[in-house]
Amino acid sequence: MIRAGLPELTAFVAIAEQRSFSAAARVLGVSPSALSHSMRGLEARLELRLFNRTTRSVALTEAGDQLFQRVRPLLGDLESAVNEVTSARNTPSGSIRLSASESSFRPLIRHVIPGFLAANPQIHIECVADSRLVDIVADGFDAGIRLYDDVPRDMIAVRFGPDVRFAAVASPVYLERNEAPKAPDDLKQHRCIRFRFASGALLRWDLEHMGKSASLDVDGPMTMDNVSLMVEAALAGVGVVWVPEVQVAEHVAAGRLVRLLPEWSPYYPGLCLYYPANRHPPMALRLFAQAVREWASQTS
């Protein structure tokens, strides 16, 4: 029987995550030489090369990546079990690593996280803002936040906040130079600011009204991957943007931006906190999900 000890597997995961023996050694509090010796021993017993090493980089081999994908979640579950036992005896503790876009984090940062952290001082929350639709399991996150329709069906989803409505807006300065559209197809003649996902795909503008729909592949002078910067570009008079209404509501109310074709703006199910249904969530995550549920129930 091939045996791999917990310290070796912990070291292996740290090296794979850090992509560096020296960085992993600092995280684990050991010397790089001791870490290298441990990995050579593990590779010898497994009769597999786990890392491709050069003087400048460390990368997983195919076999190493397969082991990493299996071992990292198991070590996470083990750490959660230890934290849960400790929390049951003392105060709740542990860490929660969240993935979401910048705008998706805002409602929780404003309404949930401050009170939650005050009530649970031993819990740490790491927020990683990213516009990509990441695989939270593969990328090492405990949970994510995204629109309900985008949540994978094998996840537990905790709805919060109102439904999301998209809006086309432009600045008064832009509209002084360009006639406001009267129908969706008119947008094809406008200078539009587009959103590109990290995958490379461009967001289509999907408009709906009275049972009719229009899915537009617009054109324009700018393409961006950040909604906040798109709004700034619209305020500067660059062109028309198609963004969640909440992102521009204050600017519209103040007259800095003007709604275009408002009757064509569709609604989508709102944001969700989501996490794997087939894994036992750590206590810190369960408590946070409950805090989100309680806030959502008060605001619904």
C-alpha cells in the first residue's frame, strides 16, 4: 500500500497553490530544503513526478494536477472539521473565501458583513473581486455570489436583494450630439460601450417589451471588463452603456445620465450566495449563509 502522510499532502497542496517552494516554505514555517526533501520522498513512494521544476518556476505535472484536484478539497474539509469542533467548544472561528464581481459584493459589505464580523470576531472573510464566472470549487473558494440564473444547479443558492433590471443610459452631452433611440434596432447606429467577460465573450444586449425581444450585437468605440469604469465612460460622454440599473440609479436621478428605451429594460432574478451542495459546509460558512438569509427575509 502506498502511504502519503498528512504533513506531506499539506506541503504538496501549499507548493501547488503558491507555485513556489520558497513561498510555500514561508507559509508552512519550514525551510525550503526540508520541503524539497519531503516532496522528493513523496514522489519516490508514488513513483510519479508531481512537479516540473526550473530555476524560476514550479508547475504541476498532469499527475500532480490530478492529485491536487482531489486532495485540496479533502484537506479543506478536514480543516473545516477541526475548526467546527473547536468552534463548538469556544467561539465560532475559521475563514470564508468568497468570489464575486465588485458590484455583487457591495450589498453584503453594506448590510451583512459588518454586523456578522462584529458578532463573530474569530471569523475572517476574504473577498476576491473578479468579473469571471469562476469555478468556485476548482479555484479554492468556499462560496460565490452571482445572479441566480448563472448559479450551477449542483449548488445551494441563498437569494438576497431585489431582482436585477438592466438599463441603457447615456449622458446629456452625448445625446446633444446623437438622437435618442426610439426602438432597440436604433442602438446599432449608436456609439456603445461594450462589456467583455474574462472568457473573451462579449455581452449581448437583450431587450424585452410586451412579449417582444431583441438581442443586439452593438458596436462602439470602447470595450471594457469593469462595470464601474463603463459607467464612468458614459458619464464622460463616450457613448451608451447597458448595465444593471442599480449601478446608474443615482446618476439618473441627478440628471447626469438619461435612461433610453426604459420600457425595454428586462428584469432578471437577483443575486445569490451559493456553495456546493455535495460538501459539508464549514461552520463559518453556514453562519454567514444564515446571516444572509436573515437579512434577505427582512428586506423582501
